[in-house]
Amino acid sequence: EAAVTQSPRSKVAVTGGKVTLSCHQTNNHDYMYWYRQDTGHGLRLIHYSYVADSTEKGDIPDGYKASRPSQENFSLILELASLSQTAVYFCASSDQYSGNTLYFGEGSRLIVV
Amino acid sequence: QQQVRQSSQSLTVWEGETAILNCSYENSAFDYFPWYQQFPGEGPALLIAIRSVSDKKEDGRFTIFFNKREKNLSLHIKDSQPGDSATYFCAAYASSSFSKLVFGQGTSLSVVP
């Protein structure tokens, strides 16, 4: 039973459009993260959150917003999607006692055309 | 600036051989080093991890060798099986303060029967 679920799993978006990627976790974890995966770059952190109603910028936040309305839910928002944002996006969660062990979702593949 | 660097983007070995995946890091504050395994279409999952107080960590066919002085580590997969074909991410974490996991670029391992 998946503890971190992402939706949609795949999406094609038009340049300039708005995209929202959603993540839901049942691990009862405080921390949640959004990563982007590109070949040759590995996993790069976009935004993360320690607690509901608060988000922090990661290493590559430009062009992305995040929202954490509850402990279980964390969304990644692309207000104006661009071609360069074509990638696979992963959500992850961790607890405050082992913030170094991440539990990932299955990923959301985004293609911007 | 890549804080965690994996020396090979891809590696191919024959079934039964030992696969060796190398990783190096820059930040001396890093003291926890997990390896994550990712199969196609899935999110990464923790495989094995080592703390900087140790120089070796073994779990079945998987062994991490760690060299603090040289700031490098390697993952050895003994008796490689086709089912080990996956992407392997080296990561690093500094537990002295709440930090975020820093991932390497990943190494795609193919085990040929």
C-alpha cells in the first residue's frame, strides 16, 4: 500500500499554462519535499515543508510555487509552464526523527509542449 | 556546484560480477551517506546507508566502503543479478543541523545475463 501517492502520474501541458502536481502521504510525517529528476542531474530539490501552511525554497525554486494545506498534502504549482520544466517530479516525505530517510512517491511525468 | 558526485553515469556488468559504483563529496560536515535504488517507473527507495564513524557497512550482497580522509565512498554489489539493474543514487546528509539530503547524479547499472 503506497504511503506517498502523486497525481497525476503523467501530464502534457502547453507552454504558458498552469500545472498543479499533487502529493498525499499517509506516513504521518512532518516533512515533505518536491524533487525534479533529469538525466545527468539526478534529483534536485525544488521546495520542501516542515509543517502545514509553511513552505521553504530548495535549490531550484525558480518557476515553481508550493502549497502545504495540511500535514498530508503538498502541491507543486507551475504558474506559467515552460519547455525547460519538462521532467519527472517526485514527492517525498520524512519524519522529524529521521529527516535523512526519504520515502518517495512513484513520480509525475510532465511534458510541456 | 555539485556537492555529491558520482563518477559514472552508467555501468554495465555481467551477471555474477561485482559492480562497483563510486561517489565523492565536498562538504566535510556530511556524516550520513545513504544509497537509494530506483527501478524504472518507480520512485527511489533507500537501499543501504553508512555513517561517517564507520568505514564499511554490509547488507547481504550490498557493501558500502567509506573513506573519510579522501571524501569518497563506493557501493559494491556482489554477485550482480539482472534484477539489480536500476539507477543508484549516492546521497549525503549533515546531521549537525537540520539539512536536506544532497543527491548525486545517479549511476544507471545494467546487469547483463
